[in-house]
Amino acid sequence: MTDRDVLETVDEQVRRASEQFARLTNRRKFLRGMLETTFALVAGATLGSLQAAGAIAAGGGCKACTPLKGVYCANCPTAIGPGCPSGCTVCKNCGCTIGGVAHCCYSTGYWSVTGCGAGFGTRYCTDCKCPDCAHGCTCRGGCYCCNCSGPADIAREIRRLTDSGELARLPMA
């Protein structure tokens, strides 16, 4: 058997295994599972040690959302993900110029701050136009994993977010 024959055999086996996997796996279920696994791995790797959490908390990792025009929105959505109140739209891509200064310069219109609570928490900040830049404000999403103090708490929070469906609604930054 030549090297070429071996490579073709391996290629055929990989193709068959991939097709069988695709038949057995619903794509949406697979992507959701991949997101949950990625979140768990990142949380575990990044925040899994108490020393890392302490360093984040000590360094003031959880910054306040710097509000657009210095104003926080009223009636922000209560979800943990990004969002704007009813009647407002997300402001993004430097979409507002106020006094000659560009604002809303996040391509998605939101950003995250981490290290909140016990050092493991994250919250989203969203710049909003209500209805235009002159009436802009910023919403702070709810904080997730803010009461986490170790890997077991992170795992519980991931399960809670998964069971409530909130994990599926979080942006995949």
C-alpha cells in the first residue's frame, strides 16, 4: 500500500465518520452545546483559580459602564444580555456625534465588563438612541456569575443559565 493509498483510506474514514456524526447531531443542538462547552472551558480556565479571581477583583476588573452622554437609561431590559428599553435602538459603529465627538463606537453597540461581584461576574453595557443621539443613554444588563466564588459556583451558574434559556441568548463575542 502506497502513501497515497493510505491517505485516501484515512480521508474516506474521516468523511464517513463526519457524515455519520452530522446525521446523528442536530446542528442547532451541536452549536448550543459547543457554546456551553466553550463558556465552561473559558470560565474554568480564566476564572477557575481563586488567585486569578483575586487578581481580577483587586485590579478593579469590573468597571462601570461609561454611559452615553453621562446618562443611564430608565426601564432597561432586566435580562443579563445586552439590550435597550422599548422605543430605543442600539447605537453602534460610532453612529452618534455629539459636540463633534464620536460616540457609540462598538461594532455591536455593546461591550462587557468582567470581574464583577466576587470577581467572576460579567455584565453587558449597551449604548441606546432614544430615538436619536441627542437623547442617548446606556443600559446595564444584569450581572451573571456575580456571586460565584469558585469553579463549582461557575458550573452551577452555567447550569442555571442553560436551564433558563439565557445562555442561548447571550452574544457569542
